[in-house]
Amino acid sequence: MPRYIALFDSIRVGAKRLTMAELRAALEAEGFSNVETVVAGGNLLVDHDERPDEGLEEKLGLMLRHRFGMQGVALVRSRASLAAAIDGNPFAAEGEEDFIHTLFLDGSVDPEAFARLESGRQGVERLAMGDRALHIDYVSGGAEGKQVAAFVERRLGRRGTARSLRSMKRMLAKMDAV
């Protein structure tokens, strides 16, 4: 059975935060198996019958809405997709792993929207398009990360969740260890 990484972003219902234990139980009830938290909360390794990443994202989104009344971001990447995001990051060779992130998105980036984003941006961070993702080098640190991600999401009309290059490498290693 294929292994996937499920990436959740700040899952809350009002002031109540959904725990990983609640999320793990819900995933298992939905047919996911071998559910395991990796790196930190919000990253779960799961096994599931082979299905496109987008199909699993839809399944997780429905689960969040129906079981918990939440509209949180739930993105899924296969091992190959995660490895491609790491290998395809143009900043990986020259920057610090903690400052280099991939903002995983719920769909593809329109090249024209990306060009408008680039022309209207004022920060020092560098951006590059990826496959259903943007690669970001925060250059001097990720302190503005949440603001940059929110700005990018508004400008591109996509929702997403970011992970550092260091975290992504640890997730991939954990996927390979099973």
C-alpha cells in the first residue's frame, strides 16, 4: 500500500485546536492506516490505497468538514511528489535549510498570476514556482513567513501550508525508513 504525507495547517474550531490523537482516529476511521506523526504536529504519514494526491486531499477536506466542522488546509503528497519538491527547489543548494521553504498549494500556480505576484512583492525573500507549490527562500530568516504565505495565497487564489527544507528531508527519510 502506498505511503503518503498529509500536511495540515493550523487546524482549529473556534478556540479549540484539533489534537493529533483526534485527527489520527478520524483518519483511521476513513480508511487510512499506519498513521504516524512525523517531525511535528500537522504532518502525518499515512498508508492508503493508491489514489492521486488530489483525490486524497478531497477526502481529507470532506473529513475535516463533516467530522469536525473545519475548513482547514489538508494537502497530500506521495513520496515521489515530496522528493520532487525537495529536488526541484532552486534555492536548496545555496541557502540555509531552515530558511528555505516550500509552500504546498491546493492547486497549480497560474504563470500569469505568479508574474503579477512577483511584480507586486516588496520583501527580500525569493520565490520560484513548483508543482502545486511555491519555493521560498526567506534569505535572512522566516520571521515574516506567515505574512508572506498569506500574501501569496491571496494573490494566487490558492490555499497552502509551508514546510522548511529541513523538515521535508526528515519527512522523506521517515517515508523511506518504513
